[in-house]
Amino acid sequence: MKRHGILNSHISKVLADLGHTDYIVIADAGLPIPDGVKKIDLAVKKGIPSFIDIVEAVEEDMVIEKVIIASEIEEGNPGHAKYVKEKFVNKKIEQICHEDFKQLTKQAKAVIRTGEMTPYANCVLQSGVFF
């Protein structure tokens, strides 16, 4: 059994397999998941687990180079927009329109679906390197 980091074997495997510039997505319960992209469904019920819960856990276990969010989050979910900006203050944060965001998810190695049910509570995390 692992002593540290993410215990979920599916998430742990995806993170271990990431290369530089690969994408994973942390998604709310409503984000469409493209055909052919691995879905790790953690949603149990409304709000559980939350977007923030999963971002916190993944961020502790992943080298993140860049974060991509939908520009609509500013107006549609200002609390989560503030959280992302504060959480990743030392990372590049890119904003794109939600339609482009959904297209970008097609390039992800995996989408981690949360139980979050607030608008635009999604982010793409681009893998970095630790050396």
C-alpha cells in the first residue's frame, strides 16, 4: 500500500504515466467527456467530492507547469476562479472560452470527474518536469 500521495489507483497510474506537457482534466459532474479519453469517475453525489478536494489532492502529487480554465469562470463561478488563481499563483494560468476548453479535453490523458455541481468548475493541468 502507498504511504503518501493519492491512494486512488487509477489517478495514481495516470499521474505516474504523464510526460512533459501532457494534460489531465479535473471536471465538474456536467463536463462532457470525449470518446476515447479515460474517465476516472469519482462522483458520489452532489458536491462529493468537490472540485477543490480533487485539485488539492492532485496538486500535491503532480508537477504542474500550466493551468487552463474557461474564461467564463470569472463571471459564472467567481469563487472557484479566485481559488484557482490563488492556488496556482506561481504557475502560468491560461484562460480560453468554454467551447475551446471542451475541445482541448480531447487531448487529455484522463478526465477526473468530481461531484462538483457549480458552473465552470473545471481545469486542465499541464504536466511539467521536476528537473
